[in-house]
Amino acid sequence: MTDLVTFGETMLRLSPPRGERLETTRDLDVQAGGAESNVAVGAARLGVDAAWLSKLPDSPLGRRVVGELRSHGVRTGVSWADPETTRLGTYYLEHGGDPRGTNVIYDRANAAITTVTPEELSTSVFESAGRFHTTGITPALSESAAETTAALLRAAGEAGVTRSFDLNYRSKLWTPEAARAAYEGLFPEIDTLFVPRRDAIEVLDREGDAVEIAHGLASEFGFTSVVVTRGTEGAIALREGSVHEQGVFEAETCDAIGTGDAFVAGYLAKRIAGGGVGDALEWAAATAALKRTVDGDLAVVTPEEVEAVVDGGAGIDR
């Protein structure tokens, strides 16, 4: 049985050495990165049988992505595209301290994932799957990607698979109004929603604190669980009327990219293992903290490391 299936775009991340600028560097570090594959890798590292679905160009760069994900134990279900007509998306990450900050530049036009159709990805994987996860990034990429996201969510639901969705709003991809319309069209097909409080306010037009937002979303859309993250203030999770609260674990940040995906991976891994919501929030926070100490998008961590972080701190249930 496959514990977790994810679907979405993965790109190559190209980064100059810290302290160097893209316009002057002679060296670029190359790594794979994408929200849904980040979750699959993080979960697989924590003992989950994970698979990732996507579309890639049949090229050395496409195979590079598959090879990296498989090296972390993720099984891949890829539709291969003609490299003469499509490409692999990339993004450039330039680390910079204050006051410059970190800059992200996307180069994903005409990526193979923008042409994906439901027929190109096998839904038979849902026949023996426990959970399906995707994010709000993928439907922003193209109309075809949006239709495929919706089709896979429906297929997973019809197969009795628990479905989770991370809002993951990206202002460089679409406006809050367009995103909200697309998200709300998908919400009836989602069981567990992950959403940052700031995006709930700015994109979903919600008001109140995290608990009020969670109750409002669950009531309106019928989510089984709603997890609202609050940055340095931690996160809350609402399930069956009960609210669980979790603070953050302190971490010395090497690379913050992928922290949210690591949070989701930790949460899902613990739930898949039979843990309660409160325990899953602890694992989510601990996995996110560990990810901040690792360079790259991926949470290259172990269950023992997560347990050690959890044992060193305490969450709050109410």
C-alpha cells in the first residue's frame, strides 16, 4: 500500500554561493525543488511509503529530478514529454542577509507540467493509497494543470483516499482574487486544509485569529481538519471541534526555503503512523525546525532527529 501520493511541479533550483550575486557568480549549486515533491521526500525520510506524480521533459534535466527524488526513497509516476516542445522549469535563489534579503527568480514558462492532462497520469495508484496531497501552486501554472489537479482530487475521493491541500499562495503566479476563486472551487474535494493565517486573510478574505479562521473554514467548506500556521507564533489545528496548539522549536536557520513543506511532511507522517493531531503538530514543528538547518528545498532528516527535537520541547493542547 502507498501511504502518500503527491502531485505537482518540481523544478531545478540554481543557487550561487552565499554572499555572491547571480550577475557575477561563476558557480551555481543545482538541486531539485517543488512543494509537493518536497513533502513526498520529507515524508519518505520519516518512514512513509511515498509516491510523486508529475510531467517532465524526457531529457537529462528531467531525469535528474527523478533520480534525486528516488535517492530519498520516493517512487515516481511521471508522464514524459517531448523535450523539443517542453522544458523543465527552473528557479534561481540568491541568498542575502539584511538589508538585501533573499531573492527568488522563476524561469518556468513552457514547462512540461503546464501541458499535463488527467489522462496522462494513472489514477490506479489511488486504489491502494491512504492519502493524496497537492498544493495551490499547481493549479496556478496553467488551465490544464488546474483541470488535472481537480481531476486527481476527485479520483482520490472516489477511491476513498484522504485528501490534503496546502494553500501555498504565490503572488508571482496569480492575483488573490483569481487564486481564491480557484481554491474555493477545489475545497469541496479536500479533507485537510493547510493554510498560513496571512494567506487566509489576504487571499481567502477571512478575519480573526487562527482559531476563528479555522472554525469558519471548516464550517463553510466541511473540512475534516484545518491547520493554520502563524509563522513565529506556531500553528493550530482544528479537528472534530477540538483545537490543538503548537509553538515553534528554535532553530539556527541555514535555509528557510521548504520549511512549510517540511511542516506538512512531518504532520502527515505522524498521522499516517497513527498519531493524533496534537502529536502530528509536534512532529510538523520539529521537522520544520530541522529543515531550517539544511541547505536546499528538501527536509533531509531522520525520525530519530525529529523525536530528539520533540523530546526537548513541549506543545500545547486545549
